Amino acid sequence: MNGQNRSDIQIGDEVAIVLKQDQRTGKLTEGVVQNILTKSAFHPHGIKVRLESGAVGRVKKIK
């Protein structure tokens, strides 16, 4: 799953996100979802989440 559908992501899921400052390089940050920030059901660049570490970014991979 690529993280574009909100219904695929649950709080507590392990995911890989791309942070705003890493969008050019595509560097991924891994962690556990604390909050889902995107309200719409679909986003072409990935659903925005906050990880338990406090990092905010768009989901690229769901583990």
C-alpha cells in the first residue's frame, strides 16, 4: 500500500513518511502513526500523519 488512501492507515500502524525538508531527496523516516492529519479520503502525494516521535510528513509506505 502506498499511503494515498486514508482508509488504509490506522493509528498505531508502522509507516515510512517523507518529511517536508526531505521531499527533494525522497529520504524516508520510519515510525508509528500517532495522528492522521489529512481529512480527505485520498491524497495523490500521500496522507499526512504525525508520528509518535513528533515528525510530520506524508505516508509513502505502510509496513
